[in-house]
Amino acid sequence: MLRVLAVDDENPSLEELLYLLRADPRVSSAEGASDATEALRRINRALESGPDGPDAIDVVFLDIHMPGLDGLDMARLLTGFARPPLVAFVTAHEGFAVQAFDLKAVDYVLKPVRRERLAEAVRRAAELLDATPPIPVHEPDPDHIPVELGGVTRFVAVDDITHVEAQGDYARLHTAQASHLVRIPLSTLEERWRARGFVRIHRRHLVALRHVDELRLDAGTVSVLVGEVELQVSRRHARELRDLLMRRTTG
């Protein structure tokens, strides 16, 4: 059963395409997006959800001529993702078929869309997915955390992270060399990494005790030096932090 996203800036065309897709018994769900920005936001959510998650997408049916980022540009962007959905083009223009298939498109359906022709595209997508070996499921690596950098997934060693900064529903991981934004709340990382020596020092910060170089007290305010970064410690966390640092240094 396919989970589908249809993208077209012309609402009548999008509604017709969704109607036909939802009528196909091989399609379990079909959502619409009116431009590439909305579609990429939806696809990012799908990738974060994972292949078995509630927001997963198997196939994107793409118009080509759209304002801003067109369908071909969007397909090129998707090729940079670690596990992109399949792409099928649905367009009124015949002249882009070669470019479309160079981008590994599943199919190239011309408008006005006929039910039988769209069903053939759905069949091809379903067969391709059935022929793709399942991605082996592994336990999460507790020593590394995946971060996305321009469509490339890197694995950052947890021991290299000096401190973590809350940014809404996201968290920014800081190392000595760089910083990385991940869509994980600070409270989740606090719980996950407590046993690895990460301590909450402020409502916005976690620090790794191993990377704390100095504990500073100045006119009643407490701060820590982590590398070249000085971070404020809130009053409610100051005593616990001092005790943990002392315990760490005295064994």
C-alpha cells in the first residue's frame, strides 16, 4: 500500500490527481501540496518519521511547471536525501521526459491525466517498492547521534559534544569544531544523556561535565567555562553542578 504526496500549484489539477490516486486500491493515503516549499516541509517530516512512521511517504507525484522551485529542481534536491521517496512526474509538457528519467523518475504522465495511465504509474511505483530490499533495523547507536547537513547524514560522537542549547522544539549540539541542529527537545536529551555526564545548568543549556574547564563565582552569579564559551548557571542548578564537579574530580 503506497503513501503518496501529490504536488501541483493548480488547485483543480491537484484535486483531480488526488481523487484518482485515492480511488486506486494500492494507495493507502494521498496528500496534496501546492508548491515545492510546502512539499519539502512535508517530505522532511516524513524522513524524520522514518519508513514505518505515521508521516512516511513512498511516492511523490510532481508537476513540473510551478512558481519558485519547479518539479525538476525539487527532484534534484531529493536525490541528495539518504532515503528519498520515489518520484513520478505529472505534467502538461512533453519536452522534459529525458531530464525526468535522468533523475530516475518512476514514470512521466501527461495531462490531462487518464485513470488508466495513472494506474500504470502507481503499479510501477508499487513494483519498485516491492523489489527494494528492506532496510535492516538496528538498535540506535548510543555513542553517536545523526545530524542532517544539506541532505547528508553525519554521525556526531556524543563524547565530542561540549554543551547543548535549547532552540524551541530543537536543540543545538556544540562541539569544539562546529554546531548541529537536531529536532529533539532539550528535555529528551537531558534524560537520554544523564548517565553520560550531561547536566542541566539552565533552562536553555546542558553541559557535559567532562568538558567543563572552570566553575566561576562572581558577585553571586555562577558560570562555567566550556572551551572558550562561558555559560550562565541558574541558581537552582548551581549547587548540584558544584557537587557533581567536585565528586568527579575527587573520584
